[in-house]
Amino acid sequence: MRKTAKTLALAALLAAAPALAATEKATFAGGCFWCMEPPYDALPGVISTTSGYIGGRTVNPTYEQVSAGRTGHTEAVQVVYDPAKVTYERLLEVFWVNIDPTVRDRQFCDAGSQYRTGIFYHSEAQRKAAEASKAALEKSKPFREAIVTPVEMAGTFYPAEDYHQDYYVKNPVRYKFYRNGCGRDARLRELWGDRAGK
């Protein structure tokens, strides 16, 4: 597995702080991983977010391979969190209002299975919570279209290259240009109204 500076730093932090032993991880695919880090980074109780690839067949894929749609992976964000401070259910709430769950193999201006949405569970408790969240949302959603986002068991997660990590912090102008140009926020508001992105 590729070891990026970000994942190495997180590993060192976890090793040095026994109090963090109770942390858990959650993995979500919501299209461009650049756009999925900010809402979780802003959430109290979240310790870290890592952009990467999941759900494919190629070992240690590169961005070029994934973005070409040749590996079966989708872009995703892995969240390390303190369950004493934020629940998995809350992470699910944040996930839904930051994606368009009504389309397959695309998100906003990005098309292809590498941009498909998905909830990748790491335990039976997460699976049950994710399926319950999806079922509840089907009943309460403010739009007519069906929710097609799958709930799947997490496989190997490969951290993306360093330049993708915290992209919105490192390249704020380019990030905003991409996000606006892709129509992400406009579509989220159309789907979720005042709840969009929160």
C-alpha cells in the first residue's frame, strides 16, 4: 500500500497517543474526493480525512489509472473519528447532503464509475446504520428520484497521492473554480435545499 506523508503522520499520531485507541474509521465515496474532505474536516470529532481509492481490482492504483476508469475503483474519503464525540449516524447525515444520490456512475460534471457514490462499511454496526439511514432517507427525501447509492463492505483503501490530500487547503483558488464549474453546490441546493452541504 502506498504510504503518503499524510497517512504516515496519522500513523505516528495514533501510535503516540493511547487515548486515540478508541477511534473508528468510515469510508464514503461521493464523487471528487477533493470535495468530500471539507465537510468532514469541519465536523467536531473528526480526527482526519484521507482521499483515496476503493472498490476496485488493481493493487496500489495510481490517480491516472483510476481516473481513466481502468481499475474499478471509485474516489473516496476515509474518515478517522472519535465515536465519543461524533456518531457514525452523524457522518452518514453529512454524507447524504454532500452528494447527488440519484445518479449512477457520475457526480455532477464528473462521469464514469470512478466517480460513483457509495457507503463502504467496516463493521456490522456500520452496515445496519447505513442501511437504516438510506431507508429513512427514501421516506423523507425532498426530491422524487430514487436513491441509488449502494451500501457495500469496505475492501482495501489506497490513499491517493500527496498532492490530492487537503487539496482545498493547498489550492483554494483552483478548488473553488473546479467546484463552481462542476455545478456541485447548485445541484446540492436543488436536491437538499437549506440542508445542502451541512
